[in-house]
Amino acid sequence: MVIPPPVRPPRITKFLKLYVLKMHFTNKYVSAQVIHAPTATVASSASSQEKALRSSMGSTGDVAAAAKIGKILGERLLLKKVPAISVFLMREQKYHGKVKAVIDSLREAGVKLL
């Protein structure tokens, strides 16, 4: 009697790392974008420089603005049916302050992070 090897599901992470989150912060503004890595195109983006968002924010460069940008970006990603993204942090970016606010609000919006 031959026992067949177990059937393993295909590796999901192999397919889901196609979308990468990149963030840029200045003293005045916060911007974040998700890039489709194989084609090098922007899948979705959000910035505190957008006219529609500036009126609803008190300050455009603080942690609260970063949280709002993350929430809006998460909603835009779900509309485009992007279920999960991976996070790309520059060397000087640490998981603290504005970076943490963007990532946590993306999680709360329903986007999975790899």
C-alpha cells in the first residue's frame, strides 16, 4: 500500500507580495502609495496634499493625519480588490509615530499586511 504525500495548498505569500506599501513624510505632508511590483505601477495612493482631504484635516503633517491617510488608503485598496500588501520601510523609518499610525489604520481598514 502506497501512501500519497500530503496535498499542500499553494503558497499564498508567493502571490500576495506583489503589492508593496511605500510611505513618504515631510514636516508638512504625509503620503502613502501601494505599488504593484512586477509592473512598477501605482495601484493606489493617498496624500494629505489632496484638496478633498485638506479641508477635513486640522493639520496635514501630524500623527492624526497619518492615521487618516492610512484609513483612506485602506478603503481605496479594498475598492480595487487588493486584499494584502507587504510593507517596505526605508532604513531610517522605524515602526513608531507616523509610520505606526499609517500601518495600524491600514490594518483596521481590513487590509492584511505581510
